[in-house]
Amino acid sequence: MTPNRLVKVYILDDNESAIELLRRLLSDYSVEIIGTSTDVDKGREDIVDLNPDLLFLDVEMPDMSGLDFYTDIQQYTKPEMKVVFYTGYDKYLLEALRRQAFDYMLKPATKDELAKIMTRYYEERISSFQPTTPRTSQPIVIVNAINEHTMLHIGDIAFFRFQSDRKLWEVVRTDGTACLLRHKTTADTILNYSPNFVQIHKHYIVNMQMIAKIQGPVCILRPPMDHIDELRVSKNFRHELMSIFYSM
């Protein structure tokens, strides 16, 4: 899956009210709900045809349990599809794990529980994403602390770092050198340079083209910057990072 495409979601539940609740909660995320159904047979046809990235599957349905349904359709779906079982009872948790469920959620769905699942899902997809070679032809003009104007290419920039002692932002290039920016430069100034620049912490703005993976709370950059271990993602910016990654 490329970062330019929204996550495709399908919901199969025999309760229409439960589907609508989950649909509303998912509206906070960068997803496209490609289909829903209360019927097992229609759900099977849709899922095979539409190839969702993420399937929310009710465990207790009148014609067939969600656990057996998932086992039945696995041979017809792409291996990358993740399934989240959800039900009013936790007694199915162990069996869901045995069926290689991505996650498990109790009904009724809540904003907090869904946030945990979606954050984990986004992090897993980002950690496995291998970016293409960055475009180096797009230039931007940087004004440094002594008012020199320097033209840099997007591919030459790894990240921006705020120097608290000097109260100045600096640009860190992919060759390891750094340059202080002029006093009037703010985080908003940097973010307006290019949509490739995304804030991950109050002290860090990263070039998305340089991110190789998210390892726990740390952004790991591509070589030659893969030795950098200071780029921590704060909770205040994590959700925004995920959303921008999947909608840029």
C-alpha cells in the first residue's frame, strides 16, 4: 500500500446500529469505508471483490460465526488484510488470537479503544513502508542566522531541530551538516516550505521522504542518516503524523 491511498475499510456486522456507530468513529481517521453488510454471503462477495486493507468483523452472527467466516475467506483475500474482531463478549479473545486476528474490540465500540487499534495499525504500516527515491529537483530557499539566502533541494534536507538554548531552528542536511535559521523562523514557517515536512515533536520537523520506519516512539531515517536516534514522536503529534502520511 502506498502512502497516497486511504486505508480501505470494510465492516461486517448483523447489527446495523453497530455498523453506523463504527462508521462515525472511523470518520476521524484517514480511511475509506468501501462497504458494509449485515449479511454473511454479501459480505463474503464484497470482501473478495473489494480487497479491503482492514476488516472489522462481528464474532456473533446468526448464519456463521465471525471466527469461522474469517478462516473461510482467508484463502481468497490478500495476506496484508488485517481483521479486527469485535463483539459484546471477551470469551472469544483467545480463539481470535489463534485465528491470527490483528486486534480485538468489545462492543459497543468506543473512541478510545478504536484510537489504540488505529494507531497500532498506522504504526505497523509506516514501519514496513519503504519510500521511493526522494525527488531532489524541488528547491526551497533557506535564510540562515546571518541573513544568507541558500537554495536547498528537498532531498538534501533530513530534518529541522529547535535549539532551545539559542531559541533558533536549524536545518540538518543529509550530509550531516547543520545550519541555524534566522530568528524569525518558526515551526509554521518551516511547515510552509513543503508538504514533505511534518512536525513530530515540538523540537523536530522531519522530511517525510527520509523516514524509513517508525520504531516505537522514534523515527528512523534512511541512510546515510540511519544513525540518528533523537527523532522522537510525541503523543501530541502522533495522530497528525499518521493522518498526514496516509493523506499527503
